[in-house]
Amino acid sequence: MACNPLCKGHGCWRWSTEKGKRKSGDKAGICAIAEIIESPKIIVNPPDIGYWIDTSRIGVKPCAKIRFTSKLLEKPLLRENLKQDPVLKKISVIRQPNATNYKITQQEWQRVHELKA
């Protein structure tokens, strides 16, 4: 069976836009690194329902369960800084900010781990 872009064992980033808290996008960036622990599936009663802004998608679109491996809440990798990085300046979330899921290259993945250290 072919693996879709969101598969168990893959790494992912949690991107925060900070909308509603500050001027739109001034603190946007990578706020956590995670691992997909369960492939996407329809989840009718998500355990994190209190954090959902748009509950109309619950039970409609597949969701992947993740486990955070690094939280960068105190020092997120901000969009403005990522745009200056030679490796990360063209990551999909910067080029296409209205999409939902983005592919990450091995080079981008390694660079984020270097910067978070």
C-alpha cells in the first residue's frame, strides 16, 4: 500500500499564525515539532475538541494523531526569520500560506532541527 503524505512515523511541524492575539502574522512560525503516531482517519469525537476553532470539519476530513517531540513555544522559529534562511526561505507554508498540509524535504527538516537547538 502506498503511503500518502501523512503517514505514521513521519515528522511534522506545528505552524502557528497567532491570529486574534496579535497583529495578523507577526508571530507566525513553527511552534512545535511532532511525529505522526497514527495515519489519518475520520475522528468523530476528537479528544482535543476544546482547541478546535472550526468544528464544522469534525468527522468530515481525516485527521492524523501526532505526538509533540519538541515544543518551541518560548522561542518559535518565526516566519520573518525563516524567510531569511537560505534553506527555509522557500518552504511551502511561506509560499502557499492558505493550504493545510505541506511536504517537508529532508534538508528542510534537518535545518529546523539545527535552528531549534
